Amino acid sequence: MKVSFTKPFKRDYKKLPGNIQELIDKQITYLLENPKHPSLQIKKMEGHPFIWEARITKGYRMTLQIDGDTCLLRRVGTHSILKTP
């Protein structure tokens, strides 16, 4: 699987603390190796049929779209980013 990043994802990522960025990197690695990895807890977002959310920590999430063998990472941050996936 390939990964690409939206501009909002890159902007969100840069604003986060270093320790959270490290956890995001780890979760992206899991996503690439095994999208069904239990720590990701991937699920479809309500009201957005093509957007999924994945867990970073208890308080942080990332949103993504999967198209064939490409995963587009859309947003990352606290739960508030789920309002604008």
C-alpha cells in the first residue's frame, strides 16, 4: 500500500507535539503493513461514506481514504478534526 498526504494533514501534523508525531509515524507504519492492526481501530465515519478514521491515541485521530492500493491521509489531530474530515 502507498500513502499520500493532503496539505491539511501536513499542516495539522506540523502543529502537533513531537511525541504525538512519533506515535502518528508508528500508526502509519502499522497502516502500511496491516490496515487491520488492532491498535488502529479503523472505522468508517458517520455521514462520510468514503472517509475512515483511525486511532492514534485515546485523544488523537487521523482521517483517511483508501483507493485501491493508495491511502490518502486527510487530517490528523484531536477529536475536533473529525468535524472537518
